[in-house]
Amino acid sequence: MKIIAFCIALICGLNSLGQLADGSIAPDFTLEDYDGTTHNLYSYLDEGKTVFVEIFAAHCPSCWNYHQTDRLKNIYEMYGPQGTDEIMVLALEHDQWNNHNAFIGIGDPWVTQGNWLEGTPYPIFDVEGNDRSVFDDYNVTGYPYIYKICPDRILERVMTFETESQLYDKVEACLAALSIENETTDAAAYIDQSARSLVLIGYDQINLIRVTDITGRIVKTLNNISSDRATLTDLKSGIYLFEIQSDKGREVKKLYLK
């Protein structure tokens, strides 16, 4: 029994080796959660949401200890679909060939640490079969492991000691990364979210605005803009690249439209 417990602790501690580095592009995945609902990572990101991906194992004591802090639960309830709708949390269970008992806390300690479903508001995934390729994509060698993935698909590891406030700081950092980039002039362009329009300041003449979505598809083209606003009401929420060709030259700005 002591040997088994030691092996479990050792496996749970192997979470510092081989994981995706901060700044990596998060691999996409589509999985069906425990309730049978399908979720696609990139779809949430394209909606402008920051996604927290938790990789855990039902038998792992340190995973259970983190689960009981309720940090992901709390931030999901505050900022998830029933809150401000800024984030999504997806929890992927790594143990292979688990049955229902492992998820509701029935079994030996090397099988389950408790009831993972009770009181958990965010989707949990029993990842089996071909779907387990997601763990190869994320170079999973241990658990618990939590990633924060920004809408631009850049990921960062979240440490288990970080508080809800620190987690939300990471969400705000994602939004800051979506602000104007490649700034080359003293002119400015930003989105008026309430009016769903692009505000243009400091340009004498704008010849072309080309709008590209995050997949690289051109979704809107505007020629010879004569006003200081361009309507975006026909676009869905998400991240867009705005190529502006004007008297100031050519510049590209990455902006988020709610």
C-alpha cells in the first residue's frame, strides 16, 4: 500500500517535465463532456473568451487538493457563462479506462480521491480512446496542470497556488494583448464596443481598411473612408486584424470586438 501511494505521489509530481512552454500556440481540440455536450477550444477563443484548461487525474491527491480550493469553480461562476461571460473552464481527466465510480468518488484511493462531479459547474471530460491524442498534443507528463489560453491562442501555465484574483489578472492580460499593435503613427484606431464601430482618429485620408478574422479569412473590406467611424455591426464577436492603408502608411492593428 505504501509503495502504491508513493507511486501515485510520484506520478502527480511529474508536472514540470515536457509541458508546452509559455508563449506556445495552444493545440485545438474538440471533446464531448461528461454530460454529452461537445466543446471546441478554438470556438471559445474565437468568441474572445479566455479559456482555462485543467488536466487532472481522478486518483491524484494533489489534483484533488487543488479541486477543493474551488478556485476554478469560483472564477467560472464570476466570469463564466452565468457571470460576465469572459471565460470558459474545461477540465480534462487523464486516467484511462475510468468508469463512473471514479468520477463520483467510489473506489480505492489509487482509483479516485473523491466526487469530482458534485458541485462542479464547468465541463468535465472523461477523455478516452482516440480523444486521448489531446494529451500528446499538450505533452502531458503529469498533473495537475492548468493552462490559461488567450483568445489569440497563446497559452501560459497557471500555478496551483494562484488565487482567483491572480487568475483574473491573467484574463485581463489577455485583453491587454489584444490592444493596438504594430503602431507606426500618431493616429489611433479603437473599437467603440457599445456602438460596434471602429473609431479612427488622426487620419487625413484612409484609402482602405481590410478586416481579417483569426483564421486569416478576409471578412470585410472598406474603401475610401470619408468619416471617422466604420460600422462593424455585421461582424460576430471575436478577434480581428485591421489593416489600415492611409496617408500615414500601412499598419495592422489587432482588436477585439464584443
